[in-house]
Amino acid sequence: MKNPIFLVVIGLLLGCDKTLQTSQPESSHTPISKELVSLVNPLMGTDSEFKLSNGNTYPAIARPWGMNFWTPQTAKMGDGWTYAYDAYKIRGFKQTHQPSPWINDYAAFSLMPLTGKLEVNEDKRASWFSHKAEEVSPHFYSVYLADYDVTTEITPTERAAFFRFTFPETENAYILLDAFDMGSMVKIIPEEQKIIGYCKNNHGGVPENFKNYFVVQFDKPFEVYHTWKDSTLNRNATSSEANHVGAVIGFKTARGEKVNAKVASSFISHEQAWLNLEREIGQKSFEDVKTEGAKVWNAELNKIKVKGGTTDQQKTFYSCLYRTLLFPRKFYEINASDEIVHYSPYNGLVLPGYMFTDNGFWDTFRAVFPFFTVMYPELNKQIMQGLVNTYNESGWLPEWASPGHRDCMIGSNSASLIADSYIKGIRDYDIETLYQAIIKNSQQGHPDLSSVGRRGAEYYNQLGYVPYDVGINENTARTLEYAYADFCTWQLAKALNKPEEEVSLFAKRSQNFRNVFDKESNLMRGKNKDGSFQKPFNPLKWGDAFTEGNSLHYSWSVFQDVQGLIDLMGGRKDFISMLDTVFAMPPDFDNSYYGFTIHEIREMQIANMGNYAHGNQPIQHMIYLYNYAGAPWKAQKHVRNVMDKLYSPQPDGYCGDEDNGQTSAWYVFSAMGFYPVTPGYPSYVIGSPLFDEVTLSLENGNSFVIKAANNSTENTFIEKASLNGSPLERPWIKHDEVMQGGELTFRMSEKPNKEWGASIQNRPPSMSEPVIIEKNQ
């Protein structure tokens, strides 16, 4: 018997199909500036807290993929919500490596200017500030600290940063360095106007010898200097080493006097930190570094140029693009011999080659890494080389690294990154080692970390699913993600000409999603070891058999075989009705698994999009599935509605966790007009382009242009399309068609063209051929 809630809602949908209203302002077709960095708002998403995420971001003042970021710190040391937009005091300016408040930070230390009475305690030294006296760009940050009458400015490089403090006239001007807790050391060298030290703070994923070695060079002689430990000042001391230490230097200043500090760090040694400082800043002035930073960001942002849309839409697009280009972090350095080396967060050795970190592939396999395969194949190649090093140094592929393996989320989605890279023609890395690493992942789980390898692999490989009743949480979600990873392995095995037995094995396992599909509810459902489905079943229950979502959200996680899912659900009409149900039903939920309403649930509830939970990753591809079922116009409607309602360039501009660029990359792809539903297939599914024109300047020298004639707030539907002058009837495009350059042109309309892209012969790639051919298809 089917669940009554779906029968009622589906019945309503069959008799009524209301077009969602959008809140997008009328297009002003604002001309775009070459200084695209001026359109980026790093404060987008910072109006967040534990119970409600509008992004859970902080203003990352950084270079693209930089080893170190900098951010103003409004929260206490160790608090993952390091910067909150509604805060009114700053405690310091922190070097941060935090990828997420849930993962938290590591290797952090901070600088803070003060005047008057010297306070080292973080609560007592905090100063009032206002966003009215704050300037925030990717490459530059400035704020006025009201309690001290000091303006602090920061401009970073990849491994260093330049600080400029503008002081008032005072006998007591100070700069305080906080090396944070969990083990730290500081040493003041007055005759050289330097401070050196290290910090060891972390929240896991580090070897015993982990340290972040920092160096600070000032341009003004010290008149006083002290160290401190746990808020107790040790006057005139030049060194301190304990759980939590810091340093203070002081001097007299005239009004408007600027004191400069050059800062760098290294995970290898103090000598390497000095080398990083000399190589990246050297004799450059503050303005030199700031100008260079703007140039670097503009060069990256200009690789995608948009025309049309509103100013807010342009700002949202480039703010999302900025977020997409922050992670994964470069965790490698260049030694005195100009060799690429890295401190291994896995075995503690300094080794040759690339290393990247701070990424949760459960999030970013969906759109961030597919974006790199289009726009940054060279970076993608380096990331693959880094994955080889990770496997060689730890014996496992990373799934959530920060900086080493962390126990967070599920799946073995590293297979997606690797297969998608290779299938799309990116080479010059050790693919054989990566393939063997994928095979190992498919056979076992990590002995200590449930997120590395495959937890429940023995059940999955024997039964074809992870059972609900064997003590493995989120079992159905794991089954679905493992089946998709098996598809990626199958694709890679074919490309590498592996033995037919091996190829066939993963092709078969790619279909394991069928084992947890419940025909009674038409949804994915927990399944017991004896083959019976778990009871009672509530499709609105978050967690339990699923990961940060419910059955309504995870049932669409059949990236590899949407046609197979369509057939399971009864054909194209029933599939569309099920998709429609998610949007049309109330935002009801069952939070009993967690015992409270987690922020992901609340974000779905308040968005007014039914049970569609865009603020979390599992459902973000769902809208594009209409294209597989003959209703691309519905995808066009919902994609545009999500872009209009759930994104803005404001502090509350996201609708959930931004998560290492994934929620941003969804917007970047969707605004361009297409999306990578199935990494591992070299194809993209078409949505509704937001701008009149988008030009992608590709690394191979080609340009791919997307034009949308007659585009506007009202004209969100595709009337017709062409590719390089020839009519395009399929609602998807090939990766090679993008990389070869050319022009994809749409004619937009206020009314949907329900025939365009609807033919079953034109559906996007899927493992299965349709077994149900409906009338008029």
C-alpha cells in the first residue's frame, strides 16, 4: 500500500500545475566591470549560527586555493563560528584553515592591535567595530577598531600576508600575537624586529609532530616586549612555550602612523616560513601586494564573463565563483631548490609532490570538481597527483580531509573525482595507483574512521545493500552512494581496459540502488538483513537510514541511472508526479532520529518550497531530473526559482551550508545554464540560463559562449536552442562540445515549450534503456 501522503499530494498535482512565482527584480542589464573582484561579497553567508545556516561562511581573505586564509575573529578561540555578521566585537585577526564550522579550524594564530591599557585576555581585549567602517574584498580587508582608534588592514598571498595598522597618537601602542591553545611557542627577537613561533591547535587529522611555524617581521623597533601564558603577562620576557602562549610588542606612535607587519607560515619549518615570506612578499609594499591580489582574483573571475542580469545577480554569481575557488587548499610549499614539497598530514614526513586538503567530497563531488574539469584541468591534474600522495602516505583515499583524514559524512566519493577526471581526458598522474585505491575502498572500511573506505562493505558486497538492522547508521544512503561509486569505478575500469570480470562486477553493483527501492511507497527505504523492509516507515523522517535528509531527498540519488529510477517509479508520468510532490507538499518533517530540529531541517521548513531542501547537498541535482522524464520546462521553472529566491549577495545569501564551494558551484553552473548531474558521464544537463550571455575562457585557448536571447525575469523557459548554429533538441550537452569551444544559443520565452527536449530519444545519458514507453513520447 502506498503512503497516503503521497497519494493525496500526487492526486492534487495531477489536477493542478501552478507555476511558482519568482521574486527576482526586473533585469537592469547592468554592464559588467573588468574589476570583477569589486562584485564579490565575502560576507555572503556570514549571518549564520548553529541553529540556522545562511551559509556558515566567514570572510576568507585569501588567494585562490591559498594555503592560508585570514579572517577577522568575532568568536572565542576554538569556536567554529569564527565570524558572525551580527557580532559587534573583534578579538583578533586570525590565520585560518577552517573549511567548515562543523570541522572547525587548525593551525590558527592571530594578531590584534591595542592602545592604552594592555589586555591579553581575548574577552577583555575585544574591540567594538561596525560594518559601516569595514571594507571586505577577497584580496583586502579593513576595519576600524573603535575602542583603540586603530584601523587594521590585511592583504594576503598564498602562504603569507601583509598587515598595516594605523595608530592614533599614543604612548601605549601594542600589537599582540595570540598563538592559541593546544600547544604553542613564541620567541621575540627585538634586535631584528621579529616574532617567531608555532601553534599546534587542531580538531583531528594530524600526526604527533604537527606544527604550524609562523614568522612576523615588523618595520618599527620595539620599545617594549612581553610574552604571556594563559592570560598572565610575563613582562620583558622574550620567549614562552606552553599550552597557550602569546607575545606583545609595543611602541609610541604619532597620529596616523602606520606600522607594517609581514607574516608567513609553514607546516615544514621556520626556515621554510621565512622562505615563503621572502618569496611571496619580500620587498613589496602593502599596496604592491594588494594590487597583485586584485590582479590574481580578477584574472580568475574574468575567465567567466557574464552580460545582462541585475547587479545583484552579477554580485551573487561572482561571490559564488569566489567561494568555488577557495577549496581544496594547497597544502604544499616550494623549497629552497624550487621543488614542490609538502608536510604530510598523514605520516608526518616532508615529502615531494602536491598535497591538497580541506574538502568533503560528499559535498563537492557533485559540482565543484566537475567545474574544475571544465575550467581548471591543470589544477584538477595536480589534485589527482595529491590524491596519489595521500593514498601512498596513508593507505587510503581521503573522503573528508582537514588536514588529514577526518571522521565525517559517508560514501566513497573519491571514486567520482577520479573517474570524472579521467573520463574527461585529464592525464599525467598515476591513474593505476588511484584505480587500485578505489578497488581497496570498495572492499573494506577504515579500521578507525567510518567515513574512510566503505563502512558496511562486507554486507554491501554480499547482499547488494547495507542492512538497516546491523548497527550501521545511514545505511540506505550508504547503499545509494556506494552504487554510484561503483558506476564511477565501472566507467574507469572500462577506460583502463581492465579484465571483463572486473568491469562486469562494477556494472552489476552500479544497479544495487534497486535493492533498497520500495515499490509500495515508490521510494528508497531501509532494508533489513533478512530482505524485509524496515517498519514503521515515515518518508519524512530525517536521518536514520539516510544522511541529513529523508527518503524524499535521497530517493533521487541514482545519478548513474535516472532512467532506471524512472522505470522503477512506474514511468515518466509517475516519476514527474513524484518530483512535483516534493515541491507541492508542506514542509513537514520528523526529527525524532536527532531529538531536535537540526539546522538543515529548519532551512527547508522556512524556504517555502515544500520538502525541497536545497540547503543540503543530497537533493541539489533533483530539479534537473525532469529533463530525463520529458519535462525540461519544469526544470527550467524550478532552477530559476531557486536562483531567485534562495541566493543573494547578502550576509544571509545562502539557504544552508555553503560547504567548500558546492552550494556556490550549483549556482555558478545553473546560472550558466547547465549542470553536471552525473560526474563520470562527460555530459551536462540543461536548465535555465540566468544571463543574456556567458563566455567561458577555457585553458585550452577555446571559448564557449552561452547566449539567451529574449531573456528576462519573466522569460525563464527555453523556446528553442541551437549549438554552433545547428538546432539542438536534446536537453543536455557533451563535455567535448564545451571544451571544443563554440556557441550554445537559447531563445527564451514567458511560456514553456513543452515539446523542446521532451523526446525520450533525447534524454540525457543513463545506464538503462527505457523499459516503459508511454504514449505520445
